[in-house]
Amino acid sequence: MADDALVAEMLDLIVNDSENLERTMNLLTDDAVWVLEPGGNEYHGAREIRTFVRTAMAGRTHDPSHRIEITNWFANDENLCVEY
């Protein structure tokens, strides 16, 4: 069973605070793997994930009217998958 508090924190971050790199990184461990679909690009470990997220954030802009809407998610003991 997934850690419900951790899942809730990550979902809240995605919807309400997606530009907060430090909050994102505080939820990840050094052995975390971030996988993007489609394409299957993988980022391994906190350093690689931080570099990817920082680069992705620098290449986008959002105005207050644009919000992320989570359409589906599931979790188990080792994985959280979020569709938005």
C-alpha cells in the first residue's frame, strides 16, 4: 500500500505548487526514478531529476488562468503514476 500522506502531498504539489522546485525535491529520495510518457525518458536520482525539472521549468510560462488538472493516478508500494 502506498504512503497515503506522501501521495496526497505529491498530488497537491502537482496541482497547486508545480513551480516549487524545492518542495518537489523534498519529496524525492536519491534512488528516485522520474519517467516521462510517452517516450519513456528516465531521470535517475535526485541530481538528475533536479536538472531535468529545472530545465523544464525554465522553458515554460504559466499565467494564473492555466491550472493542472489531474485526470487519473494510481500508486503502489514503489510507484506513483499521475496523468494530467
